[in-house]
Amino acid sequence: MTTVLVTGGAGFIGSHTCVELLEHDYDVVVVDDFSNSSPQALTRVEKAAGRPIAALHEGDLRDGTLLKRVFESHPIDAVIHFAAKKAVGESVALPLEYYDINVSATTSLLRTMLAHDVHRLVFSSSCSIYGQTETVPLDETEPPSPTNPYARSKWFCENIIADACLRYPELTAVALRYFNPVGAHASGLLGEDPRGVPNNVMPYMMQVAIGRRPELQVFGGDYPTEDGTCVRDYIHVMDVADGHRVALGRLSSGFDVFNLGTGIGTSVLGLVGAFEEACDVTIPARVVERRAGDVPKLIADPGKVAGAWGWRAGHDLHAMVRDAWHFQRLNPDGYETELSLTSGSPS
Ligand code: NAD
Ligand code: WQD
């Protein structure tokens, strides 16, 4: 039994990863301040996995006393570090908050890990560090060129972790650069439940489908893509979760980075069409002005992780939209929906 500290374990990707870890016999300790999640997510994690997490420490990762207590209270073998703020637009308005939460917290986490002889780290990075690139598909040799404080915070963290691994050879870490994680756990117990108006296309579309919002605005119909709308590499959140579990088993020495994507691009209208076909629900969608900062196409070259670990994403677009809809239908109000209402498999 290995004990893994999961920071941000109640969040979208963190909660799905906790289930994956529990199902593979890891003990899981979570630190989360619930600033962008609900404690309900962890209740659902335990129900989905059929066993409890070892401990929850509610609080801010920047709180040094809390961090010390966490490492002193559990025999932690490895850390998966998800906790961060992730809204690109908000990061432009609140750069110092983003650097504080995303970068400073990572530095204190590394210090505390080293002080307690914990030497294995999996870090949440993002395809957003590649910035305004025209390269398609993108492999890890693409020079990062982040264009906003959020993306820069992830790029800074990668560098900080790489420098720490150089200085402390006992430390080993990987940064996983996720492309566009979507979908939900197949049980319908867990899914994406953003606070306020969703920034991302998939949760927005789910809220349109369930009737909470009147229409999906498609940002830009004049991009140089097949149907004029932006193309992204959507990846099922359970594949992202699986990638973290596999990464834990592969940590051996030094620092490395890997894309987590499928290598398959889907346009916004393609995503809408796939959802309508798989779930038999019509989405009112209207093409509007472009959103500032969007690039026409972002698609991963997933070859490096396939070559190094033999790892590939296993879910297709049909599973992504089906599982996202299954969660939304069973939980029309997200995690506010009573647990007893949620059961069953996706149809
Ligand atoms: P999320 O907001 O759902 O999860 C983040 C979790 O961290 C939340 O539970 C939040 O309450 C917690 N948290 C935030 N600040 C904290 C703090 N100071 N102390 C303690 N807990 C704190 O986000 P997510 O989509 O699950 O993303 C997880 C990670 O993956 C983030 O680092 C994000 O930048 C990265 N990422 C996400 C995506 C995506 O599209 N979802 C893509 C690439 C990378
Ligand atoms: C996808 C496409 C939009 C909403 C973001 C972050 C990135 C990473 C992944 C964290 C784009 C279009 C969107 C809507 C739309 N996250 N869209 N209507 O921008 O590719 O990436 O999530 O690291 O950093 O920037 O994802 O879901 O916001 O947008 O038409 O209401 O959907 O213009 O083309 P994005 P997204």
C-alpha cells in the first residue's frame, strides 16, 4: 500500500484521480480548501471507489503549518499536485493571486516534501504553456511560449521543479501537460461542476443541454479549420486520471514532461454534433465573435508518453460526451444534487 498526497483532490481532475488511486489500492490523503470544489465530491469519490480516503485536510496549501502537519501525520510516499487556480481570463485580472497560489504554493510544497524525505511528484501542467503556436500536432520539444499569467505560472512551476530535481538528485518528478480534459466517471457520481458561469465549452454545453442556459455561443466561425470553428484535443478525464496513476509507477529519476492528449482534433461544432448524436439532445448553438486569445488548433502529439510508458488514452469522443451527459442528467444541480438521486450506468 502506497500513500499518495493529492492536493486539490476535490477538484474536477483530482476527484477522478482519487477514485482511480483508491481502486488500485493506494491510500489517498487529500488537501483542499474547497475554493473551487465541494466536499460532496469526496463523498462521491468514496462511494464510487467503494472505500474511504485515508484523510482530508481542509485548508490552503500556502499554509505552512497545515502542510507540515499533513506530512507529519501520514507516511506519504508520493504527491500529485493539482491544487491551482485555472481560469485564463481571471489570471489576467489577478496575476499576483495566480502566481501566489500556483507558483509559491508549489515551491513550499517542494520544500516540505524534501524536509520530510518525500521524493516523488506528479505535477499538473497544461497545453496552455505552448501559447499561440501554429504547430500541429504539438510534441514536447515545442518551445513553450505562454501568453497569460495562468499559463506562465504552469511554465514557471515546470522550471522550478526541474531545477529542484537537478539540485536534489533524490527528487524525481513528471509534469503532465493535459490538453482539454472533459467527461466524467462512468458511474455518474463524479463529473465537472464548475462554480458560476463555465469558462470551458464542455461544461457550458452540458448546462445548455440540461436547460440551465439558453444557448451555446460558439466563439468564432472563421478560423482556418474545416468548419471554421476552433479545434481542440479533448481527452476523457478518466484517461487523465489513469495517466497520473501510471506516472506514479514510472517515477524513477530526474524530471520529465509528457503531453496527455489523444492526438485527435475536434472542432467546437464537431463536439456539439457528437454530443447531439450520442445523447439525442439538441443544443441551440450560435456562432458569435472570436474569443480573444484562442488559437485555431491545439492537438497533442501523444507519441512521447506512448513510447516511454506504452500509455495511450483509451476513451473516444463518444464516451466523453456520453459520460459528461450522464453526470449532468443525474446531477442537474451538480454536487448540490442529493446523492440518493444518483445511480445507474450511462445509456
Ligand atoms: P479544479 O479547480 O476543479 O481543481 C483544483 C482544486 O484545487 C479545487 O478543488 C480547489 O478547491 C483546490 N485549490 C485551489 N487552490 C487551492 C489552495 N490554495 N489550497 C488548497 N486547495 C486549493 O481544477 P481541475 O480542472 O481539476 O484542474 C486541476 C489541475 O489541472 C490544475 O492545476 C489545473 O491548472 C490543471 N489543468 C487543468 C485543465 C483543465 O482543463 N481542467 C487542463 C490542463 C491543466
Ligand atoms: C475550447 C474551444 C473556445 C466556450 C482551456 C484553457 C487551457 C486548458 C484547457 C487548463 C475554444 C470554444 C468555449 C464557449 C466556445 N486548461 N468555446 N464557447 O480554451 O482550449 O483551453 O482549457 O490548463 O489552459 O485555456 O478550452 O473549453 O475554454 O475552449 O465556443 O462557451 O471552445 O473558443 O475554441 P481552451 P475551452
